Amino acid sequence: MDGVTAEVETALAQAFREEWGQVVATLIRITGDWDLAEECAQDAFALALRHWPRDGIPRRPGAWLTTAAHRRAIDRLRREAVGQAKLREVAAMVQPPRPGGGGDDSGVPDDRLRLMFTCCHPALALEAQVALTLRTLAGLTTAEIARALLVGEQTMSKRLTRAKQKIRYARIPYRVPPAHLLPERTPAVLSVLYLLFNEGYSATAGADLLRRELSSEAIRLARILAWLMPDEPEAVGLLSLMLLHDARRETRMNEAGDLVTLEEQDRARWDGAGIAEGTALLDGALRRGRPGQFQVQAAIAACHATATDAADTDWAQIAALYGRLASLAPSPVVELNRAVAVGMADGPAAGLEIVDALAASGALTGYHLLAASRADLLRRLGRRAEAADAYREALRLAATDTERRYLSRRLAETAANS
Amino acid sequence: MKYMLLICGDESAAAHADDGCGGWTEEMQERGILRGGAGLRPPTEATTVRVRGDQVLLSDGPFAETKEQVGGFCLIECADLDEAIEVTAKHPAAGYGTIEIRPLWTA
């Protein structure tokens, strides 16, 4: 590795995961400029890549990066010849107290969660709040966010730009909200945590399918949120959903790193304690009689997690729950999942009917799971040539190597039997 | 930072035309926030003007026939949008109509 030791790379990767959001948030507070904040944070990490191999890894990487980013901001503003008053203001703001310092009355006992609530300003559209938080605090790329929210990268890029423009021109402050204003921001924060968990659970790109740390961090934050908001059944529902998925983590891939489908997973290796905690949390949430999308999704996950074997799965119940989910949070992806469940409960022909209607609507064009689900239903109907075509299409669209290997295997099986 | 508050409502909002603002105006003047504003007579008394080429085109009524119409406006100056939202939420018209906060174009 030319000049960059593995140690520095590891330290930088860790600093990125742990400090990126904090560095950007601090720079936003100092400059009031979201784009500048992000650019300076990027500059600071680039600078670290040059300096740390030579000078050693600093004792407090976060403080080092924040200071470097702050200096960059002053340099950039000086070059752009902003007014002297603004420059003095930015230069004078030494490290502001970390939000853990108790300078606010949000009552949120975690830095990262507090920054998420700060980012999710209700004057922005819900999806913009979510996208902006994932970009600014979690450091996800625009492409990753676009994929997670099922829109094109260009569309997502435009939405992020528009949101930042509104922040600037309507002067939306970056301020930790007081406790009584948390509820209106909670749905966005729940969505952020859910997408972070998913990103870690089935990474949207690259060879690293299990970016485990994103998921465990999302679970940690969901736990705090559920504790903070015991009267918000959706917060508890989200935690339950994550725990139920996470309980199956170890069996999702075999030793060769290939994807193992739900029906082929070794249920004896599922984490019984996680499933027990998840179902108990879900029962408690449902008793409040205010169902929401995360509680319903957790109920679906619980159906899978508590079935003794694949054949024992209550697909009729799952199909009904997806119907419920479709009315609470309508989306073509939910409809696709409903089709798969209906295909299991009432036979592949019934499932295919829904999938074909979805394909005709064009809502999921380019989504590899649409093609993969269609392929699976066609295969079960014995229409092998069409199934093979659909597997090929899915293969072309899939984002991770693991998924591609799984689809290749299925394609080979289908082709071999035809 | 200056914002325009566009106070909108449907026909039923007209019933509140003579209500006054229940101390809101005085409070915001005292806080140094209110810079101007007025209530508007109903859209049936509006005239819309467009100039196309060298022709002045007039029409009777508001520029868009929608259920909600602008019934008044205020110009305010606040530290940021959070303060503007707090000020707007206190306006009595927010209780029966809709208020749109629009930042002013600044140089």
C-alpha cells in the first residue's frame, strides 16, 4: 500500500463511521452553509489521508478532523471574499460545545440521535428530511440514498439540492429541537433509522453485503428512541422489526458468502433470544391499538421468525398483513411483497397476476427484485424459458455480488431443468 | 430575515374579516417583528392585469379561481424560519385559514 499503512486506513474508516456526522454538524452550526460544511468535512478526511501516515494517528481523531474542517471553511470563505463580518464570526467560533454538553432541552440522551432530530426539520418534506439526514449525518452517497428510496440518482440529487436551497433561502436554523417538538420529527427519524438498518443488513452496493455496524448502530439508536418514547408504538415497532430481522442474520449467508433464502435457512441457528425480545416488544406495541407501518412489518417478520419450518409459515396471514401495510403506507415494493406472499398462499398464478400488473404499471422498472420475483413465480409455474429470461434481467439489475451469485445459481438451475 | 405571510382562506374565512387580530398585531409590533400588512377586500372585487404586446388585458376576479384565496398579508422580520413559524402559529387566522410563509427575495 503506497505510503498509507493499513493502520491509518482502518483508523480513517472508523473515524468516518463515528465522526463524519459530528464533523459536518459542527461545520453547519459554524457556517450555516450545508454544502460548505460537507465539502470541508470531505477536505478534512482527504487531509487526514496525507497527514496521518506521516504524523501518526491523532489521539482524538474527531477533534483533529473538526479543526481541519473549520480551517478549510475559513480558507474557502476568505477565497470567496465573503464579508469581513461573516469571516470574523466563523473564525471566532472555536469548537462549539458538543451537543452532549447539555446546552439544549431536547432530553435526547445521545449525540447522534440528537443530530438526527436536528436535521429532520418539519418545514422540509418528509423524504427530504430523511435523505438529507442520511447524506449529512450518516455519510451515505447520493446513489445509495437514491437506491434505498427507490428513485433515480439524478432525481435524488435534485431533491437534495432543493432541500438545501430552502434551508439557505428560507433560513431554516440548525438547532436541536426542545422536547415538545420531537413528536413531529419522529416519523422522519424512524425512517432514517430503518433505512440505515436496511443499508447495513443488505448493503445496496458493492461486495460488502453485511455492513454489520450500520445495522447494530441503528438498533442501538432505535433502543434509545423506544426507551425515550414509550408512548410511541411505532418506535417500539421499529425496534421489534430490527431485532426480528437481525435474529436471522447469521443464517442469511453460507460460508462461501452466498445468499441463503428464508426457506433454506437453518432455523436452529436463529437467535431465539432476539426473536423472543422482538415478539414481546411487538405484543406490547400492538396492545396500544395504534398500528403503523413498522408494527405491521414487525408482525410480518414475527410470522416468519416463529414458524417452526418453512412449510409451517402462515402465508395467508402474511398476505393479509401486506394488504394492511399497503393501506397504511402504499408503495409498489409493498405490493411486490404482497404478490410473493399471495403466490405462496394461493399459488404462483395468483402471485404472478399481481406482479404482472405491477410490471405493467412501470412503477418498479429497473428494480431487480421485481424481475427476480417474477422469475421465481414463472419457474414454479414450469414456464422455464420465461423464468430464465427474467432471471437474466434480474442479474443485470442486481447491485451486490452476493445477489448476483444467488441469481446466477437460480438461472443455472432453471436452464438445466428446461 | 424578512418573510411575507400570505393569509389564505375559503369563503367561510370572510366571516372573520372584522375580528381583528386579538392582540397579535400589538405583540408583534412590540417585539419589533411586524413590518407591515393589511387585510384585503374579497376577490370578487379584484381586477387582474396582464400586458401582452402593447395590449393591456383586464379581467374581473382573482388570477386563479381556487377555493382558497389570499385575504391579507403581513411583512415580518425574524431571526430565522423557526421564529417565523412561532409568530405565524400565533396569528388568529391560522386557526381558521391557512398561512403561507414566503421568504423575501434578497440581494
